[in-house]
Amino acid sequence: MSFTGHAPGSAEYRRLIAGLFFAGVATFAQLYSPQAVLPQIAAGLQVEPATAALTVSAATLGIAAAVIPWSLAADRIGRVPVMTIGVFAATALGVAAPLSEGIAAMLVVRLLEGAALGAVPAVALAYLSEEVDARFTATAAGSYIAGTTVGGLSGRIVSGLVGEATDWRWGVWAVAAMCAASAALFVSLIPRARGFTTMRVGGDQASRIAERLREPLRSARLWALYAQGFLLMGAFVAAYNYLGFHLAAEPFSLPGWLVTLLFLAYLAGTVSSPWAGILASRIGRFPVLLASIGTMMLGAVLMIAPGPVVVLAGLLLFTAGFFGAHAIASGWTPVAAGSLGRAQASSLYYLAYYAGSSLFGWALGLVFGDAGWPAFVVMILVMCVLAAGAAVLALRPRGPHAGTED
């Protein structure tokens, strides 16, 4: 009997979700651990906020550059071995990053760390789409994205609180230790691949690799999905990069520990991402994607308010909307790609996703520094409108039964 994928209720399905959860923690905790201590990094290394934010952008740029090579490696040696190599290499580099004496050296190490971290987002959803029953891939993808939110949250909270009590370097080191434990749990839990076939080596290998990369780029629907990652992730990372600077200044003047606790808004994404996956299985991915973008926009508008409670409410909505949209778009990508170039299609999504993070996480800091917070939020709203427009043009269901399958 051919393997059709693990289904909810089976031990293998539970192990798969738990294993990818810890892979998400190991990846995203160290990816974003500097974000909570950016004001301390700026002060300690005597650089501007936009320059300090490059410690995040360098790592996301490393991911963007590495996702396609990792996806090709995964076709040769397997999804799980690639993810294992990546998370352990990244943890070692995470320990080295705070040893840097200046911003230039730290950016180089963070770039390499991001390149290692790219192994997980490059292949996790391709692995999931091959190992989970097709009826449950949207739900499983939402659960995986929920794990990444826990990683992003825990990395920010741990580094922020430890860094506030001691030094930003100790904050980042504390996260690296947590990620090492999560990587070990990932390896012990993840089930062996049963739906994956290794790419064979042959004389036409180069042409087959090129075809796997070209095929996703022929699809307007995939380009629209890549636009979601590029624009929405760029807006999301920029908001979290500079919100701390905004709230530390007048009229808020919030202390560093309280700004760090605002990262608990990430829990909204932990809830919204699996919920979005479940809802998409019922009514279709397209309406859930648009609703998620609309929620992001409403949250962004509220973050212009001068009251911290309203800003927090806006941050919760903004975060919930982003992770709902990301869960839909990232899980939709390998499904829309079909069997040819599935891993590469997911990798191209994450290339766009982290390219947006790297570009806008830095560039919107220039807007924030020159024009202030309201103009910064307007730019975020423009990016959300562009993402929604791309979805409307290319992702609308093409038939009465296309909503949950396309």
C-alpha cells in the first residue's frame, strides 16, 4: 500500500508537528534575538537605529541567499538531514556573534548564522507537504507556523529580559543555549521521511535542477504568493524593529523591560496561524488571506495612537493578521507548485520573505528616522495594500471547488 501521508491522531503526525515546532524554536529564536536589544546594541556599539537593525537584516539576508542552495541539497540528501545540519551550525554561530568587537564583524557572523538557519524554512514545508495527508496540509502548516511564533517570541523575550538585567551579549547567549536544547529535541522527535525520493545523480542533473527552479517562476499564482512574503514580512519585521525606539521616546518613555514584554503580542500569532489553517480548510485559502491582511492594516492604524494601550491592541491585531497571512501563503506555495519543484517553490517563497525582511527592516528605519512614526506606518499600509492587490489579481479561486485545493 502506497504512503499517503500521516493524519491527525497518529503518533507519527504528533511527532512530526512537535519536531517541526522545536525546529521553529531553534531557528526563529536566534534569528530575532537581537531585535529585543536593538537600543542596547545601538548604544553599546555607538551606531544609529537603522544600523543596529542590520543585525537582524544581515541574518535574514543570509537566509534569503541560502534557501535555494539548501533546497537543492535537500533534494540530494533528504529534508531531515539538511534541517539538522542547519540548526546545529546556526547555534554554534549564535554563540560566536556576541563576541564581535564591532558592528562590521557582528554583521558578518550574523550573515553566516542566517545562511545556516535557512535550512529549516527552505525545506520544512516541503517536508510537511510530503509527509502529511493532503487533506490536512493547511492545518499542519498552521501548526508549524505557530511553532515559529513561539520561537520568535521566546528569543525576543529571553534576550530582552536577560539583556536588560545584564548586557545585550548575555541576552543573545541565553537564547543560543535555549536553541541548542530545541535542536536536540527536533532531532529526537522528527519521524523519518516516507514520502520523499532522493534526486538521482545523472548527466542531466544540472538541467533538472534548472527546471526545478524555473518551473515555479512560470506561475503567476506563485509570484503573487511570493509577493505576500516579500511585502508582509517586510512590514512586519520593520514594525518590530522600530517599535521599541518609538515607545522609548516621548510621549511614551517606556522602560526597556516593559518594551520587551510587548513582544508577548507574538502570542497572537501563535493563536492565529493554526486558526487560519483550520479556517482555510473549511472556506478556502483566498478569503482567509485577504481577511488576515485586513487585520494587519487595522492593527497598523491603531499603532499610530498616542496611548500605549491602543498601540498594544494594534500590535496584537497586526501580529495576528501577519501570521494568519503567512500561514496561508507559505502553506499554499508547495500546493500551488505541484510535484515539480515543490521544495524550490517553497524556497523561493522564503527567499522573497527574507529579502523583504532584509530590505524593509532597514529601509523603513530611514523613513522612521527622517519622517517619524506616522509616515512609517503609512508605508506599512501601502505595502499591505500592494500585497492584497497581488492576491486579488492572481489568487482568486478559479472554480466553485478551487478554494481549498489551489
